[in-house]
Amino acid sequence: MSAIPTSAKVSKWSNTKRKMKRIFFSIIALIVIFFGLFVYGKYFYTFSDGYRAGLLQKFSHKGNLFKTYEGEMILSSVTGNQNVAIASEKFLFSVTSESLANQLDTIQGQMVIVHYEQKHGVLFWKGESEYIVDSVKPVN
């Protein structure tokens, strides 16, 4: 006959089962927390912010399923005679605010200063660029 009573066997088994459940739910909780931190860091954390000045060359409202506001500025570092940009690069950006989009739409072709926030990743319903413009000021 067995020296261990059946109540002790059941108690030992239920303790082991309880510990395994606790470990399993702890691992799931850690995975969910890690995933949440990753998504926040990738798509919502502002990696950098700053200002850019240049010529607002293009601004459009585009997309197949999700319409987003996309803009393009020419940043010129050297200008020749008659204010023609010689050495320039393009600054592509997205806009999430409709009121700011309306403002940018009316000042195309002008020199502007924009404030942007740079994210590590892009959410397709927020735009195509990792640079999100949140304010604009025309240069006089």
C-alpha cells in the first residue's frame, strides 16, 4: 500500500497546477507588456522634433483606402542669382490635422517654416512619411 495519503497527492498536484498557471499567465502578461511598449516606441513615441524651412512645392490629399495629406518641400542650402535653388533636397512629410492641411493647401509655392515630429515607424492611416508636421508659418 501507498504510504502517502490520497489527500496529500491531490494537494501536491493542485499546488503544482496552480504554480504552472501562475507562470503561464505571468509569461503572457510580460509578452503583452513588451508588445505594448514596442508598439508605443515604434509608432507613437516622438524620436525627434524640429523646424524645417523651404519652398512648399507640393501638397496633396491622396490614398486608396485611407486618404492622407502629404507634402513636399524643397530645402535649399545654396541659391544662385535670381533666388534659384542650386543645391537642394526634398523634405517629404505628412499632416494629420485637416485645418493645417487647409492652411498648407492655400500657401503652396511659398517659402514656409514647418514644425515636425519624427516617429520611428509609419501607421498607414496617419500618412506615408515618418515626419508629421503640426504647425506652419509663412516666411515674409
